[in-house]
Amino acid sequence: MKIGIIGAGAVGSIIAREFSKLPADKVQLTLMARTPRDGFTILEDGVKTYHEIQVHDVNKVSEQFDVVFIATKTPALKMLKDTVDNITHKNSEIIYALNGMGYDSVFAGGIPSVVYISGQQHNDYIEHFVNQKIILPETDYTYIDELIAMINVRQQVNFELLKSSDFHKIRYEKLLINVGINSVTALSKNTSKIFEDDKMVQLTRQLLEEAIAVVNKYNTDGVQIGDDFTEAAMDMYYSYPRDMGTSMYYDVMANRTTEFEHIQQFIFNMKEDGDLHTPVLDMVVTLFAGYEKQ
């Protein structure tokens, strides 16, 4: 099986590190990014480890893969159209290992996923915080099912690749998680320690409640988020390391384009001309839109 990973940041590097432990006679792994290099360093639990996994120039790879993980930022999807078309065949399974929603139709063989891998890319190393898990829709796959089976029988592979019949709900829940913590960390330019401030906690709660109301009223997947979700989300935020940022926090700090179009803007657009009152969500979207125009 030929597996390609596009993106050698926090998500792509963790996937590559774990999949490199699979049998070489069964899996051919290729990690790709815009900048080629001989390997990468991951900081985890205070220890830096260098991994000799070559990162290939994504524009120079021509072989076709059975499974492709797209582990970039969502703004890069449009630029990858020709690249992905060139490195896939008609039966390839393309996994969007991305944040947010609203991009499922970019590639014909695209498979949405829910990614739980938290990390930060520094100049010369990647800091891994928590989680190594990807959840997929419950259906039959040609190559992915074989990959899952290989992962499950090898204890040395510390990675969860799962399928869930409750995928749509899990995906909306992850979207809401991102709406809450990504918004307040990015707009305050602060890490998870922001939740030590009572006013920021109250603001995050209101943002979550508004976003949940939009999802419950306007989603077309039959998903209903329970009344206890806000508390569960806040408990998750409290559990994060205080120095941990979010993808949008790191983007803002580096003055890069954010993924707000597929996170906050996606939920905002769900209500279209609806009369649901969402003042905090509206302000968050307005501020991110203003940031993107700089």
C-alpha cells in the first residue's frame, strides 16, 4: 500500500512518525511539503527527538498513492488541486486531515475526518501537545480498512484511526470546540491560560451557546448537540496545557491567513437569513474578516 501525506507540520509529522512504524514490506510512506528536508524534530514531554523521515518536495512527487492524507491548512486546498490529481488514481482514498468544514467536494475521492492532534510548528522543531487520533465516517473502504487493521495489531503504533457511525455529530462537536478555543486564543493573542480569566470564560461560554444554537437549528445532517456540550467543551479547554495555543492563534501570531472561513464563518453562514440572535459569533466573524483583509 502506498500512503502519501501532504503537509509536514504538527498533524502531518505525527501521522508520519507513527505510520513509519508499520511494516516496510506492506506500507510505502511518502511525506511531502513545500520545503524538502531529511527529517524533522518533535518535542514531546520535554524531550526532543529527531526522526529520519524524509520530507519530499510536494511539487516533485509524481507517483500515485492509494491513500493520501491532506494535513495542510484549509487555505492551501485550492492550490493543491493539480498536485493531488497527479498523485492519485481513480480508486485513491483522500482523507482531509483538516480543521473545519465546507471543503468536502474539493476532491472527488475526498473523505472528511475529525482530527484530534494538537501541536505547534516552531522554526526547527514541532511541539506535540496532546492526542493522536483521526475519526472517519463509518463505511467500507478499500485501502483504509486495511490500514486500520495494520495499526490495530501493532502496539508500537501509538495512533488511533477509527470509524464512527456517529461521525456527523462528532464532526460538528469538533467544529464547535474549534469555534470556542480558536476564537478566543487567536483574537486575544493568548494561549490556553486565557481560561484563567473569568470574563474570557463567560465570553467563550456565550460564543459556544450561540454556535450550538445555530448548528441545532440549521444543520442538514440531523445532528442535535446536547445541553451538556458547553460544559464538556469548557472542561476540555481547562485540561489543556496552559502554554498550548491553537492553530488560529499561531497563524495570527505569525501574521498568516487563518482558517476562519471553514470554522467560524462556516457556522455563521449556516443561519443565512435566519433570525437567530448571535451577537458574539457575529462579532468574532467580523473581527476575523477584518484581520484577513490586512
